[in-house]
Amino acid sequence: MIKRPRRLRSNPIIRELVAETRLAKDMFIYPYFVVKGKNIIQPIEAMPGISRFSVDELVKDVAIGLKLGVNKILLFGIGEDKFEDAHSAHDEHAVVVEAIKALKKNFGNDLYIITDVCLCAYTTHGHCGILENDYVQNDSSLEVLAKMALAHAQAGADMVAPSDMMDGRIAAIRKKLDENNLVNTAIMSYAAKFASAYYGPFREAADSAPGKGDRKSYQMDFRNGNEALREALLDEEEGADIIMVKPALAYLDVIRSVKENTLLPVACYNVSAEYSMVKAGAKANWIDEQKIVMENMYAFTRAGAGIIITYHARDILKNGWM
Ligand code: PBG
Ligand code: ZN
């Protein structure tokens, strides 16, 4: 035998040398849930280690995270008043807007703030857009989403991340930001976002489950890979700066095909149920949490993601798992 693949596995040093993928702490984005009020830290039952924070507590927690290297965060505002037209989503006193201002005041450019832009936490029915005749309306949702993105950007968000899956929203948001001279506010598109049961714990955390029906008329059918690529390429044309695939674990093939077909940075979102399942398995002592988490992180990287949004980020950095 001349060809012996095991030769390059024979000791830890050579294994390090030939490793095809690397992880760096700069690759991680850590999500946060923000609520109105003061002194609130509400653990989310199905997501051990993750809580809802009021702005004052958020600032304290982010300060701790920053010391560990958690300097990119993704904010979700929850518990706002809900309306048919979702106008609370772009209110100047929306909790996300208040959070952005407080964080920027405390941490300036040491912290990179990304905000989720979607209407589901602000509509009475819990859908991600404006509902009329039992159908989530595309074009009338765009203006509201653009206003929401603008409110975040004006408050100081560095990047907005639309997760609604309406057609044309990247172009609508880019236009709105540019008209307001916010040319450097970046857009990370949840470009290929699937209608997934893996968002279950998140919807409990964010109280954003649709009251009636599902999200299948706007989020993608998980049987489709070509369509995911089409979504990604459309968002690139519309001016997205980063393309995201979501969920991540069951969609590694999609991450790979997007990576091979775009020159933009590719991100993946390791979503709530992916996190909850690992935590549950670890709690029962059925799996080794550190090993499982790191195997998952390398899988995302190997598939082609250069950016990983994950609830595990804080544990990884705190415990030195890398
Ligand atoms: C809002 C949104 C969702 C998630 C991110 N943004 C829920 C959904 O679309 O139902 C899911 C995140 C997670 O599960 O961790 N549209
Ligand atoms: Zn939504």
C-alpha cells in the first residue's frame, strides 16, 4: 500500500497540521432576547443558560460577555404591544431601540450590534408580515419592515438582519437606509430560511408563534435546495452583505451550495431547538456537551459557513472549548 490516509492521523501534531477547517472566536454571533422593564432576568425553560433580559440587565451581561470575546450580538425585542399593523416594531421607544442606545452608550464600537428585523413579535396574529384576507401580504409588509430596520439603524445598530422572508425586502430595506444616509449599516439576510420545527423553543421565548396557521406561505419548504440557492442569489442582487442559512444542522447541504455560489460571506443560524436538544441530552448525561457542540461548530465551518450564530457561543468562549 502506497496510499495510507492514516499516516496523517498518526499523532496530534500532524492532525493539527492537516486540519482542513479552523474555528476562531471572531466567527461567533450571540443572540439576546430583550424585554421592557427593569431588573429582569427571566430564564427560558427550554433553553437552559439563555434568559430574557431587561435593558439594564442586558448591559451588565454584555459587559461580562465582552470580556470573554462575545463582541457581536443579535438582538430580539419581545413582549411589545401587538397591533394589526405592527407599528410597535418601529416605535422610537421600542425595547430594541432602547437596548441599542444603551449598549452603544456603554460600549461604543467595542460591541457590534445586529438586530433581527421581523414583524412576528409585533403583530396580533404572530405572522411575520401584515395579514389581510388570511394571507400574509408581501408588498405592504415591506414598508413596515423597512421602517423597523431604519429605527434600529438610526438608534445605532451596525447591521440589520431581516428574518421575515418577504420577497424584495432586502432591496426595500437597502433603499430606506440609503435614503437616510445610513449607507454603512450592513444587511445580513436570513436568505434561505426554512419553515422549521426547530424554532419551537424560540417561539416560546419570544412569544411569537402564529396564532393561526403556519409560516409555510413565506418561509421555505424544507424539501427544496435549489430554491434556497435562488433565494440567496436574489438577496445578493438586492444588496445583501451577508447571506444566512437557517436552521443549520439539518441544512448543511444548503450552506455548502450557497457557499459555492456566492462571493458574499455565508452565515448559518444554529437555532433554538438545535441548542435545546444538545442541552437536554447533556443534562441527561446521554452525550458529552463539549464534544457534541464542537463537532457541530466544525460541521458548520466545513459546510462553508464563516459566521456562526449560536446560543452556545458564550459557553464555548467561557469554557475555552476551542
Ligand atoms: C423571527 C425569527 C425566528 C427565529 C429567528 N427570527 C422564529 C420564526 O421564524 O418562527 C428563530 C430562531 C431560533 O429558533 O433560534 N422570524
Ligand atoms: Zn418573524
